[in-house]
Amino acid sequence: LPRLADTRHIIKHYGVNTAFTMELEELLSIIYSISTDDFFEIVTEVPFEYCQKKGCYYKTKAFMKNLQSFHAKHLERIVDADEYCFSVCHRIVNTLLEQYFGSNEVVKNMTCKLFLFLQPWVKQMSNDTKKKL
């Protein structure tokens, strides 16, 4: 496997470049099967990279939507949707909280944007999972 930084750069384009969608899905599946921690670390960092730039809204929204469709296509038999949503949201929220305190306005704006992107994910979680989050 490529280094995590290279993989993150590749995954960032998942769902954007349709010529390599199948290969990117395979790469995501391989990463998930080898290490769920690496998988969630990578997919958590991508929205942060997008949100640090202007005009990130559509790219981040598309990435998050594609991440959900990836679960439906490849991971539904392996991991429960509730657990998958929780893992993604939990990682993003933890990272936001770590970066938020004592930070500048850019990070605070990014935090607001990312919470907006997480709303559809949280809505589909069970009440118990929402409490856990």
C-alpha cells in the first residue's frame, strides 16, 4: 500500500474522477479490510483538507455523500450503518474539539461547516448511538 499521505491524496478524489472510481473503491475496501483505524483516519482528514480552502462546500458535501454510498456498496455486510456513521462522526468531532480550543477564526468557521456536513449522518443514527456520540 502507498503511504497514508499518498492514500489520503488519492481518496480525496473518490467519487470526483469517475474514470478511477472502481479503483478508488477497491483501494478504500483494501484499507478498511487491513485497518479500520487507518481507514477512518484517512476519511476523517479529507473533509478537514477541503474545509481549509475557500469554496470547499460542494467538494466536502460530495465527499461525505460518496463516503455513505461507499458503505452501502461495499461495507454493508461487514459493518452496521449505525456503527459506520458513528465511527466517522466520532473521529471528526474529536478532531474538531482538539483543534477548536484556543484556535483562530478559520478553524471556528471550519468547525461550523463540518458540523453542517455531519447532520445527515447523525440523523440516521439510532438514539442510543446519538447519545454515545
